[in-house]
Amino acid sequence: MLTFLNFFDLFDFAVVLLFLQLRLYEEDTRMKKNKKQLFRALLALWVSLAALSCASLGGEAFAWEDDPDFTPPDTVSASSGGVPAALKVSASGTYETREDFEKAAVSGAKISGSVFSLTSNPSGGGSAEIVMVEDGGSKALKMTHTGPVTGGRTQLSYKPQGEVVSAVGVQKKVEIEFRFKIEGTNGTVSMPYIFYASAPSNAGLTASYNAGNSRFQVYNGGQQTAKDNVAKGEWHRFRALLDYASSTFEVSVDGEEVISGASFRQDAQTKDFGEIRFYLANVSDGGAVSLYLDDLTINAGL
């Protein structure tokens, strides 16, 4: 990378060269008549070299990679509930966010150190905690809801900030992956519901798990498609790819396709990625359901 020091070295060299040339031709009486022309030519050469040096310097003026405080200009931080998100926006308009809950903490109905926000009513049967994962020693979020239904629901949500939504724009693809485990006797685990930014009450993708019969189900437009025997007490991997240009999506569980080419459940004038939600509800009296969630990744604007 050309630095200011390189530039001034080149400047000094050009000045010395100009001086020597003038001295040589000054001694040559036959060239005295052409001294003025020579001077102009050398001056033009020096100006050209200086211009090239400035152009090279200017082209890298912002590449201070060696600065420990350097932050790439295409990296944008967002927040949810006042918590910085592990989120990066590239110059091409794609972004990625990850949540592994390693730095998260839950106190009562509040979560900190996470890109997510938590809505839980302990008096209504809702609770959440950070737990150790038995198959790897890492951490995961555990949400639990107990009956009766009158307590409402326990909800976890993530909503990108305005600059992120604007950067991604519409008619792009969004890929969502996470690990999950279900425990409990009955109840519904909505995982996930994906809402539009332009129409926050409308969801393009709605998927859920029925703890009573171990069935995972997803809506294709107004029709349900189900995957049976998604065992409770075991870790599974969910993946969805939403195509906002064609208003279609695909979903797989444990690498096995559940549905592809499915239509968004609800419509919106502008189809764009706005929010992801997980929530537990519909637990009967005496029943309970728990969702373990870990290693969530969102790649948007693909």
C-alpha cells in the first residue's frame, strides 16, 4: 500500500532529478536555447508522477487495516431490545446474524446478552432459562409453558433494525437454520413464524410442533403439510429458505424435505423479511411443553 512516506520519497526523487538535468544542460552551451523547453518537459513529467502518486494514495485512503480500532465500512451493528446483535451487512446487501446463547442470561422474564427479546409471564405459566447442552457442553435457551391456557404464551422474537431491512430490501431470499428439542406432554410450539416488515401482523411462513402427537407441521398457503414422528427429547435441525421474489419457501427437518415450492401463508403488498418469532401456547391444565433452542443463523438478501 502506498503511504505518505512513499509519496514524499518520490517527490524528493523527482526534484533531485530535475535539478541534475538542469545542471547538465546548463553546462552544455549548445542546449541553452532549449533549456526552457526542457524545463517545461521535466516539470510536466514531475506533475504526472505526483498525480499518479496522489491517485494511488487516495484509492487506499480508507484501508487502515493495521489500526486496532478499524471497523470495516460494510459492517453494521443492529440491536434488539437494547442488546447489540451479532450481525453483519455486506456491501452487496446481504447480512448474517448468529445466536448461540453463549453470552445470554435470563432473569425472570428478561433476556440479556442476546439478539432476541423475551416475553414471558411467570405467573401465567411461562419461564425461560439458559441451560447447558448435554451433547456438547455449550449453552442453549430453554423456554417452558405450563397449563392452563389462561396464562397466555411465552414468546421469543428477533426483529432486524430499519437499516438492515433497507439494506436487504425486497425480492430476496432469506435462509434460517437452528437446532431445537421439544419436551412435554402437550401444547403447541410455534417455530418459527416469519412476519413481514411492511405488514407486521402477516406471516409468510408459519411452522409449529404439536407436543401431544410429536408432529411438525407447516402451512402451504391455507393447507397444512405435516411431518410425523419428530421425536421429543432429541435434538433436531430446522432449515427454511424463503424466496420473497416468488412468494415461495422450502422447509426441511434433519435434512429431510418437509415441503418445497410452498406458498406464503399470508399476503402483503410488499413482501420482505421483518421478524422471526418462537412461542409456546395452548397447553392444557396440568400439561407442560418446553422448547430448547440453539445455534440459530439467519442469512438474508441471498
